[in-house]
Amino acid sequence: MLVVEVANGRSLVWGAEAVQALRERLGVGGRTVGALPRGPRQNSRLGLPLLLLPEEARLLAEIGAVTLVSAPRPDPRNHGLALASFKRQQEQSFQEQSTLAAEARETRRQELLEKIVEGQAAKKQKLEQDSGADEGQEASGSEATQGSETSDDGQAAKKQKLEQDSGADEGQEASGSKATQGSETSDDGQASAEQEGADSSSPQPGPSNGVTPLPRSALLIQLATARPRPVKAKPLDWRVQSKDWPHAGRPAHELRYSIYRDLWERGFFLSAAGKFGGDFLVYPGDPLRFHAHYIAQCWAAEDPIPLQDLVSAGRLGTSVRKTLLLCSPQPDGKAKQRAVRSDVTTRRRYYKTAVLRQRVSLSPS
Amino acid sequence: MEPDSEPATVEVPAGRVLSASELRAARWRSQKLPQRSHGPKDFLPDGSEAQAERLRLCRQELWQLLAEERVERLGSLVAAEWRPEEGFVELKSPAGKFWQTMGYSEQGRQRLHPEEALYLLECGSIQLFYQDLPLSIQEAYQLLLTEDTLNFLQYQVFSHLKRLGYVVRRFQPSSVVSPYERQLNLDGYAQCLEDGTGKRKRSSSCRSVSKKAKALQNSLPPMSEAASSPPACDQSSQYSEKPQESSPRKGSGLSFQALGSSEPCPALAREDVECGQENEKIKNGAKGAPKPRWNFEQISFPNMASDSRHTLLPAPAPELLPANVIGRGTDAESWCQKLNQRKEKLSRRDRDQQAEVQQFREDVNADPEVQGCSSWREYKELLQRRQLQKSQPRPPHLWGQSVTPLLNPDKADSPAAVLEHVSVLQTTHLADGGYRLLEKSRGLEISFDVYQADAVATFRKNNPGKPYVRMCISGFDEPVPDLCSLKRLTYQSGDVPLIFALVDHGDISFYSFRDFTLPRDLEH
């Protein structure tokens, strides 16, 4: 059973699985309004939370797919427990991450060991051929690094690759915060970097075989999207007006809801249409793959429609290639829709109102 | 607080908590954003496999994107703490790159507004704590967006603009410079003083403006009291022979507030010292409470021009001065002598231009009849006589009827005047009359100042300059603002354009009103 929290008339869904279930199984889309973790500084794709229209939330509650609850306030009584468990969990995560990091370093080193040996052999051969030039470097390099065989210039590239690959491991964790070591190990392929890398990250099998503790600053933290601990909340009755649900009983809301429900039952996908001068945008399928066909405007049954509004809405619909749909509930509870279409030709413009079976009362304002 | 009629019974499941291996694996996530709908959209669902497959692919990507959690290194996060009773977020560790455009310093501590903190939390730059427990984004939304701080719609618009790259700050009414002040280059002056604390600025603009400021400071009388001008008149009548002319208010409208001592600075050598002194005063004044808008029709200034020199200025009333400042009366005569009274040497082109313009102007003093008048009364009598003479030969067949001509021939000196008589519509600007509406009951308010994205490199929080636009935020279900609110808001905004951001369930659209003047005849 899905739970949706409501606060101040706004329903937000914070779980990705819930969003998936609502969209795939129930045809209720909502709109994402938060920053996307993968790209928080762009506007084309947004992330959680998902904002539901009040009509959507009420529909889901009515059909029993979702329980609406008032957003729970943090309980001071549980605070101590929560804090203790958080600290425990943090420490545990830290330990696990250190272990995993060490294991990863070890496996990586093992993998590249053969290549290192190969490269070293080849280099020695090459050195025997031309002498003198890199003797000094080789000597200092071999002195500088103890235990690790990657002392030569020729292996500097391999070492670089090693450092870079596990750079996310070592470069971050070993060099920690930027202030501590000025040079990233991946930038500096020289003996000094190798020495630093050797000292701090200890890939050698000889001197250290235990777990080198991860610097605190290299610990990975999750900034949780949804509340990371379960909590109890009060159920919300959408039939009753309250601070968290002010829509109950309001005629505008009831009108929109009846139209929404009717269109949803016919299989359409609906979303908000304020930008288009209407109440809902009506899609034949999922908005990801289909364009909207109609702009639905909700009118109460006895409300006269000003002719100017009709004309302006019709023209707007034409310019965005959608048909205007006038909807109003009938006394028997069902909703009735009428389409107003305006056809545009390249040379002349003329307006054609679809023939209506029922007379719609038009009064110029 | 309503009684708990229903106990809290529904269990809200917890959000996803990543394990250590998942955290590490998160570093290798792709950073690319997939396309929303792969390829052009279809028209109608036709139940085909291909359509279903494409839809499945799009959906799968969407779920994958939404399910990702934010993973950051502890070293790159700035720790911050939410203080609900004070309504701000205090930084516990030094701020990062975002400090250039966001946040403020107070009492030596770095602070953020709730909306800035929430935005940075969503970006993954800070870790927000409340009572030592880190807040998830859901909890942060709940705690930081309350009625006192900021509502949800305002936060949506704020984050939308920040993601686009703009620099968005809360609206500061004190930063609004009226067009008049801008015309006087007052904002440039205040900035100039702020830049050169105690140092003498070599730029000529500062020099000349500072001279002007001193002159006006000297002439700053007790303000806005109609009752005080008679006493001033009485005093002045003892010293000057000519009666005081009714105040020319030329350029004296500097709203320096009660800046204290009207100490003269006769020696130019002391100018730099004065500049430094005024520095602090101006700075304190400029950064203080919002400047009240003075009604210059009621303030009278003494005329210190050469035609009727009135240079003996009384001491300002002590209740108008700050406690530690003594004001005294002064004789600005010596200072006035230092004014440059030499005749301006114009270039040849300027002289020609002046002569051209002069041709078409009639000098009243060149009229011998006017020269014959020895007092105002005689001059007025002359004018009346002339008026009678002009109006006497009026053809009765035109003027005796019930329908008379619209204009007198002598009154119609330009097509513009004629048009004014005929015009039915009058040009009005949205900000006109806004001054009187400031005290009216509040409804819609200006929320944010928005600065352009390309100014980020040179943006200074202490001196942000003129904003690009100002934002008012509302929802779609609220009524359209009425003319009263529009006028008030436009006046409040000064000369910065105002944009209304309307939020409709996550969708934001921007609207603005534009002042438009109908073209008219320019020959005036």
C-alpha cells in the first residue's frame, strides 16, 4: 500500500518505486519538482519529489490505491534513539568502506602485477642497449620506492594508470582534502609522487598487509532524499476540510475533480495546463511518448461562457495545435465534453464550432 | 492545536539507505542525462510492439534517474545547522565556492537563508543538520519551508532561477534607488565613497560630486517643516536686503537623512579629511533602514545662488542631529566665493549652437516696456494690459456663440499644445501615484532580486548593483493583481522591471507588464 504525505494541500511523493507504480499501473503522472541528483543544476529534467495535483491525490485515495497521511512532524521523543542509531550506522559504514577500499586496492595491484613485471623486464632490456642517460633517474627512482617495483620512468605511465584507475580510491582517500597534498598522484608521474603514493597508500604486499584506515574526509555520505527511518503518521480524510487538505467542499475543486475522474476513467493521461489557459492537458497515452491532444477547460453547468473567452481559448488551442475541450458535469453525475475546434488555412481564417447536440448558452460579456 | 482524534497509525516506510558497496559503486555512475523521449513522439497509441518498447525504454531511464541517490565525499561537504527560532542556517565549516553569490555574514559567522540552504542541499554542496541529526531532503523541505520563512511556490521559483544560473537574492527595499536619485548619480557617489575609505579619490567625478555634497550639506536646514521656514525667513531678512525668493529647489534633493553637522570646509586642503569623515556617515546611512521618500514640495531650501545670496545659515535644531554631533550656524560666504564664476569658454561649435537656439528665443528683459517697470507689481499690470489688448479684438460671431473655438491664436504656439487640448487620453505610467499606496494593506509582495548570470564573476554581495529584474510570485488559482497592487509594486520596484512568476503545480510561467507611451508630436 503506497503512502503519500500531504502538507498544506500539497501532496508530495518521495519514493521512486511509488512514482513508478503510480505511473505504470495507475496512469497518474504528477510532476517532478525537485533537483535531479545526477544533474542538479539544469532544468530540463527534474527529480524527486513528485507533486500530485489535488485531483490526482483524491482519485488515488478514492480508488484505494494510496493512503493519504498528514505529513508527520519529527517527534522529540525519538530523537535520542535516532541520533544513536545514526552514529552507529555511520561508523559501520565507515568501517565497511575502509575494508572495501583496501580490498579494491589489493585486487587492482594483483591484476597489474604481471604487467608491471613485464614492463620492467622490457625496460631493463632497453636500458642495456642505450646506457648512461637514464641511469641516474633509474637509480634514484629505485632508491625512492622501496618494495614497489614501479621505479622506472617507463613504468611511470603504468603507475599513473594504476593511480588513476584506483584514483577514485587512492587519489581521493589517500590525498584526502585538497589542502594536504598539493599534487594529485595522477598528475605527477615522477618519483616523488610514487614515493608519496607508496607511503600513504601502501599497495605493497611486503610492509603492510592490513587495512590502512581511510581518512575521514574520504568517507562517502549519502544525502538521503526520503526520510531514512520509518515513522508513524495520521491518516488524512479527504472528505473533510482541514489545514492540510483545504480543498474538500470547495466548488472549484469538486468541479475539476469530477472532470478529472471522468477523463481518467476513459483512459486518458492528464496533467496541469495553466500555461495553455486551461485546467488539464489530455494525453492519449504516457506524456513521455505522446503529445497532448486536448486542453480541457472545466465549466460549471450553469455558468455562461463569455464569447471572448471562448474565442481566445480557441485561438490559443490552434496556435499550440491542440483542441479545446469544454467540460462540465451533468446533473446525473457524469461529465460531458464538447470540442471546439478552429481550423486555420493559410490564406483565410475562419472559425468553425463543432455542432453540438446540446445547446451551450453563450452570452457575450 | 486540535486534539489527536485519530492516532498516528499509518506506518510511512523509510526511504532507501545505501550500503557501503552501493555508495562506492555510485562513483562510477554515468553523468550524462538521457533524452526525455527518444526520438519524435508518436501521435496515437496503436498497441504496436515498437511503441511499447520505446515507451518501456523511456520509462526505465526515468526510474533509473529518479532512483539515484546523492552520494558525496564527506570532505567536500560543508556542515550547516538549521536554526528554526532565528530562521536561518549557520555554517559550521568554511563555505565553498557558493559563498560568492549566496549567504551573508553576521557577527563573524557565515549564514544562509533557508531557500539557499535547501538549494545547496539539493545540489549536494552542504550537509544540513538539525539537532545533530543530518536532514534528508524530505525533512528539510518540511522544516525549512514554513509560513514564516518561505513558502513552497517561492522556493520553486528560486530554485528554478538558480538552476538556470541567475543570482537570486531576497528583495531589499533599501536598495531601491529612485529614478531621481539615479539621475543625480547618487548611487555612483555612494559606491565611490565606499570604495575609497579615507583615501582621496583622484577621479574627477568623485571630486566634483563631493563638492556638491558639501555645499548641500551646508545648506541642509531643518527638514520638511513648513513652520520652520518663516523663522528662517525672519533671520535671513536681517542679513540680506532683498527678500528671500521662494526656494529654488535645484538639485538639492539628496536624501542624506540627518547627517549631522553642517560643518563648513573652507579649506580645500581639508577636503580629503572631510571625504573620509563623510565616508562613514554615508556608508552608515546608505546601509541603514530604508530611506524615506521625501516630499520635496514641502521642503524649502535657501537660495545661495548669486542673484540673491543668502549665505548665513542658522544652526539646525538639535533634536534633528545625532547625540554626539554639534551643529552650528555658518556663513558660507567665503565658500561661495570659491565657486568658479568665470565665464565659460565655449568652443566654436557650442557658440554657434547657442546662437542658433538664441535666435528663436525672446528675451523678456530686452523688451523696453518691461525694462520700464520698476517693481513686480508694475510688471504684472503690464502683463494684464497686454492680455486685455490681445483678447479685445475677438470676432463676436466666433466667440459670442455657445460653441466657441477651442484655442486662442496666441495660445497655440506649437502643434503639441494643440494636441494637448484635443487629447482625450492622458499618458500615465504604472508607477504614478504609487507613493501614496505604499501604506496600503499588503497583498502580493516582491520576493526576489534577480541578477544576471554573466555577472557572477564580478558579483559582490556587499554591492550587488542594480538587479536585472525583480520577482513577484503567485499561484494560478490566486486572482490577477488589481491596479492598486500593480501600482504599488511597480513603484516599490523603482526603475527595475518587475516580473510575475506564476506557478501552476510545478510549471512556472513568467509575465510582466510593460509601460508603453503612445507617440506624439515632438515639436515642442
